[in-house]
Amino acid sequence: MQRNNIKVIPGALVCEESKLRGDITIGAGTIIHPNASIIAEAGPIIIGENCLIEEQVKIIHRLPFDQQNKDTTPVLIIGSHNVFEVDCTVEAPKIGNHNVFESKCFVGNKVTVSNGCIIGAGCKVTEEQILKENICIFGSNCQMRECIDKPAVSTRKQLLLI
Amino acid sequence: MSYITGPEIVKYACTCGLLKPLPELYFCRHCSQIRCSFCLCHAVDSFFCGKCSENIPSAEARHKKNRCANCVICPSCQQELSTRVASKGPINPDDAKSAVKKSYYLSCHFCHWTSRDVGIPDQPSATGCWPERENVHINRLQEVLDVYQDIMLSQQQQKENSKKKRGKFVSYTDRTGVTASALRRRIGIPDIPHAKIKKPKPLDPAIAKSEVEELPEDIFTEPLKLMEITTIDQRLMQPESQPLTVDKLFPIHKQLTIKRSLRCRTCEHNVCKPEYNPTSVKFKIQLFAYYYIPEIRFVTVEPLRAGQTSELIIKFTNPTQHQTTITIFDLDLEEQEKYVEEQKLFDIIDNFEQAMSLEEKQQLSLPSLVMSSGSQPSSMYSLQSRQPSVIVKPRKINQAVNCNVAIPESTFILPPRDDAAEYDDSSDVHNIEDDPKLVKWRKSNKAFIKLAVTPAADLKIDDEVVCGFTMQHIYTNVIPAIVENMPHKYDHKVRVFFRLGKIVGSE
């Protein structure tokens, strides 16, 4: 059984009811709602500043099958100002800043998310790829388009919550 | 909802011969017949915008090409766009008291498209007079439209002229039967051709070119940027410009929605009439079959094997306030065929009679014609026999049945619907004597019926099994105009078809 090693930087808000497993570092200003689960299975998870992780969100650090059994332990670094909305599942090996994962979306463990991306509600992204900056995925067919600037919702939403 | 949109297992045969699930059918109380959307006359009641719920008169709707003047949809994903505030800093930063300047832009909550993406400047007012795109071909289109309008006018005039020559008994296609030229003749002014109508000016035809622009050289070498190219849907949303790249997508005015009323073609009574107010979802008249015809729902069936009898359980629900008795008969598709043939025959006789009466009238009115030397009788005639719509002829039911239903000998009663029964557990006692072979269980206005079905012996595994029967129920007519004192009752028959499922293998 893996030992839990959780570091919470002052200023972060982590609810007791959330499920945290493994080596996790949580940056200042980040809010983790009850019943969110963050599971560091393959290696440590570092969450940046001012992220918002809502209820029933699952952030799982799990490696693809072909990359397992390697000596180096990879670190999942989640940048700042990311929003994980209710009931989304994110297994991406790398997440930049200012991303929005909308409700009930699914991001597979072969997808690298850069900055300013929006994964729309209910969209499933599993194919191996690197999402370029400011990509927006939406609709039942997971249409993709490039936005002009980063989504500006994250800070406002957090202010409303506090 | 899944019941309404879900798989169509139980289908009712409309009077016209089409098969539809019950929620899609209507019931004309005046003819006491089932009608479907194909054998009803549709009419547009009102136009309104689905977003701002504004009622728009039909003339204005036509003028605006059936689009709302205020609401716009996203050119990228066709969802409605909303206005967003972007506050820029104060007008002069030195003066702390100066008001913050607000500007507005359009944004799509769904795909995060904004009007800034394509370089539309932010507007100072929230209602936003968003810049309209001029169509580059507007002049040519207008020219073509004008010419067609001229052609239409001149053709109309020609028709009138030719009618004048033939004179007699041609009914006008116009609903009123009174055209300008007919009026002129009636008041005794000589019928002169309309001064305004000229011969249409021929249009410069579009010229076909064999030379087209060469493909740009880099088309095969440059990598394709899918992000910058519009989809077919996006292009077809803007037929005037059909942009190739996403930077030419502009907000589109939202298309209007209509409310329509449905009218029975036989008796001309309204079957469905919505309320005029766009925000209201209610109806003034709603004669849906769902409220008059007992609803049949499929409950369960034993595994179906070719040539072997299985037990089928179906549920009957009485939607009306009157008790009804249900009898199950054989499907008898031949009867329907006969009915179709009869209707055809009636039609022929009708036509013949009409032709006869027309001739008679012609003969009768001949002397007067000679005297007045006008086509007045013809216009009068056309006024009298105003046939508003084409009556849909019934057709054969196009559904093969490959399963036999054992027709029960007894009938069963469905009590009236009682809305309070659901909250009342005590009233579960019935004084209805049921045939235990037929009725399995019953509660308030519902009854579960057991039927024996036998799929045809020559069916193979995975073949779809379809069975059907004729249901007869007692329909109680409650229209005060027709019924004087007592509710008028009579038997109404409807054919019902079931898709039972597929044949499974032997035990």
C-alpha cells in the first residue's frame, strides 16, 4: 500500500471529504471541493496555483501501458488557473495553464494539454495528441476550433465561490 | 420521453392507411376518424423568434427573410450568441470620477466563438447594431428577382386574357374568384390591359466560362490547416458568401419558428390550434388521438419461435372520461383494401357527377350568358364550390403480418380515467366481471390483457415478427353541437400493429 504524502501550500482550500491518494502537492489559492478524487498512481502530482477542482472530478495519474515498467517516475504537473468542472475525468500526463475541463468530459492518458484549452462538456478525447494552445473542443462530435485568447472564466468563478 | 421518441413498437393505422405511433396521430371529433399529419391541412398561424419570443407578422417575416432582426446565432456551431460586456478602463485615466466605458461583444457559450475572432469591433450599446455583411451579388440577384416578378405579372395577365376569350365556365384559381378584370367587367368598364404591365425585359444571361483560375501552386505542398477551414455546415449556413476560411464567419440572424394549426381536410374543422402568444405552449384546440383512443402498450412476450404459440401481454389504458368496452377483432386487411377501392369508386362517381352538374349548369345558364356576355356565372360558381384542400385518398396498409393472433371471444371493460385514483390506494376494488383467460390484472383505467400469438411456421431465426389486430372501442362523442342531451356513443375501429421482436432459436 502506497503511503499518502500530501503537501498543501498555505492559501489553498482542500475539503476533508476529498479523496487524495499518493504524493500530491497543492499550490496556493487552489480549491478542491468535497468528493473530488486525485489519485497519484504512477508518480507524484503537482497542482499549481488558483486551480479549481469541483465535485466528482477524477484526476488520475496513470501511465499508458507501453510506458510502464520504466525506471524514472514521471511527475504530473498541472499548471495554474485550471478549472475542472463537475464529474470530469482527466488522465492527461501534462497540463499547462488556463485550461477548462467542462462537466463530464474525459481526457485520456495519451493527451497532452498545453495552455488555454477548453474541453467541452461531455467530450471524450482519447487519441494520442498534443493539444495546441487555445484549442476548444465542443459538441457531440468533438469539433475542434482555435480560440483567439485564453478562457477568462477561471478567476471570476473562483471569486464567486469564495 | 423515451416513450415518445423511443422505438415504435405499437403502431396505429391512420384512416389514410399510414402507420404511426399514437402520439403522432390526431382524432377529428367531427368525422370521428383518426388523422395523421399527412392527411391534415397545415397552416402557418404565426411567426416568432425562439430566443426573444417576439411575435412577428407574416408580412414582416417575409420581408426579413424569416429571420429575427435582433437575435443572432453562432456561425461556428449554430447555437444562440449572447452579448457580453467588456469594460475598458475609464475614458481619461487621470480623472478618477470619469465613468468606465463599457463595450459589448457577442460570444457563444458553447464553442467560445466571439465576435472579436473575426474582427468585428465591439459595440457601445448592448442591443448592438451589429454590422451587416453586404452580399457581393446583391445587384445581380435583385435584377433576376425583378425580372421574375415581371414575368409572373405578365403571365397572370395573359391567363386572365385567355380566360376572357374562352369566357364561360373556368373557375378562377384565386380563392376569392374576384379579380381586377372580373370586377371591371362587373361594373361595366371595358377590360383594358393593365397599363403598368410591360413585357418583361430580357435579362443578360449568365455566361459560362471554360477558363477557370489555376489552382494556387502551394496547394499540394502546404500542410492542410483544418482549424482554418470551415465545415460544410458552416458554409451552408451562409449561402450568400459560403466562406472557405473561419475568419470570414459572421453572426447569422436567427431563423424564425412557426406555430401551425392543423385542419381536417374532410370536414374543415380544426384538429390542432395553438395559442397565438409565442410564450404560451398551450393549445386552443388539441384533438390528439392520445386523448381519445385507448392507448396500447407492449408489456412482455414469451420467446418467439416459428410455429409455436407464445403469450403476449399488452396494457390498455382508457384516456377518456367515459367507460369503454374493447373488443378485439381479426386484422382483416382485405376489408381495408375494399374500403380503398370503394373510396376510389366514390371518387370516380363524384367526379362524374360533378362533371354532369357542371354541364347542366352550363346549359341552364347559357341563355343568361348570351345576354350578359360575361363570365359572371363562372365566378359565382367558383365562389360556391370553394374546395380548400385536396382530400387525401386512403391507401392500402403497407405492412406485412407474419404472426397469427388468437382472437379472444370475450370483450373487456375499461373504466373511465380518474386522476385522483393514483393517490387513492383503497379504491382498487372493481365490480367488473372479467374473463380470467383474457384479463390478467387491472388497476383503475388500465387493464393488462393476455393474448396468444403464433409466429408463422416458415420464419427463420432473427426474422422480425409483426402481428396486428383490429381494436374496437366505444367512442363517446361529447360535442354539444352534435349531441343534444345524451352523450352519443358508437363503436370505433382502429387497426393496431405490433413489432414483437425477433425469432429465437429452438429450446
